[in-house]
Amino acid sequence: MLKQARTVLTSMPLVALPALAADANYQTGITSVGPAMFIFTIAGALLLTLIFRSAANHAARFVTAQIGQWRIRTALDKRSPDVLHDFILPGAYGGLAKIDHAILTAGGILCIQTKHYNGIVFGGEDEAQWTNVDGVKRRRFLNPLIQNEGRRRALTKVVPDVPVANLVIFTGSVEFTSAPPQNVIHVRDLESFIAKFVFGPSKIEDWDAVWLTVKAAALTDESSRKDHAAQLSFS
């Protein structure tokens, strides 16, 4: 009997041996990769979804910010021909100051800084930092009134006798938990704000000369922009 079994094994083709090993519960070293591949596929799909969602949110934020800037520019350009956008001045205490917008109105100049946020914003006039809550995201940012005050002073240094006011404009679907500080508005209120804003008394007689002085001091060349960017990188 044993001899007969040896004869069968000797004459059996090699391709039949794996089947025999399986029938005999022998370990062949071959395992199933189906579950592992499924897990990796699901993980990859989730990762791609997160990346896509982050990129989509970033793109949407960029587009809405650009729309907000366009709304501000349009409103200012309609209000007065004497408007400057995105320019640099020598800082009041050295360095350079980048001003988002400036407009000459009856009685003085509005020095404008823009901020784009969604969600809720809250902060006091004298607080160093304000808070933005957008869904589950919570971030702190510099008080824009304090930030823009240095820019306002840079503009005042160019035209010392001219009243210059600090104005912060928010774009985006932002809401304030309470009445915002004075001179902090949403872009939808820009035109009415300018129409009602009253500067203090001034003795300026030649407003054209004032604006020519501001335009002459404004830096818009690429070299100045690079210098300002370098200044920010070291601050």
C-alpha cells in the first residue's frame, strides 16, 4: 500500500501539488490581499476628498475675496475721481506702509484697509486682536483699526495739514456679534458711509494740490513692492 502511494506521488504532475497541499492543510505562503486593498482604496478616496474639499474652499474664498475687492473699487471709483488703490508710502516711523485704498472726499482723505472673512467677527476698538469664528474654525487676527492706524499716519505724514480718517471695510458673509467699533463697516454700507462721513475742520483751499502730492508720493513700482514684501518677511 505504501509503495502504491509513493508511485502515485512520483507520477503526479507538479501543477497538482498546490491543490494537494491545500487539501492537506499545508501552508503555501499565499494570503488574500482583498481586505487590505479595500482599506487602502477607502483611505485614498477619503484623502482625495479632503484635499479636493480644502482646495475648493480655498478657491471659493479667493474668488469671493476678489469680488469684495472689486465691489470696493467700483464704489470708490463711482464716488470720486481722486482714488488710489494698492500703493505704498514711506512709513510714519521708518520702513514702508502698504495702503489698500485712499479716497479724497469733501473735507479730507479716507485711508482704507480691507478684510475678507466669513462667519462671525468680534473684538473691541482697543483690543490687540479680534476673533473670527467660521463654523468649527476659530482664528485670531490683528485688530485692523490698530493695524491701519500706522498706514493712516504714513498718509498724514505726506499731507500734514489734511484730515485723514481710518476706515476698515469687511467683505464676505461676515456678521458682528454686536455693533462694530466706529469706522468699521461692511462693504454693502460703503457708499452711504462716505456720503454721511464728516471730517473735522480744515484750512485747505487747494484740494487738487493735496491729491497731486499724495499721487506723487505713492509708490507702485515692482521694486518698492519687493522691498515691502521683504520687510514683512522679517517682521
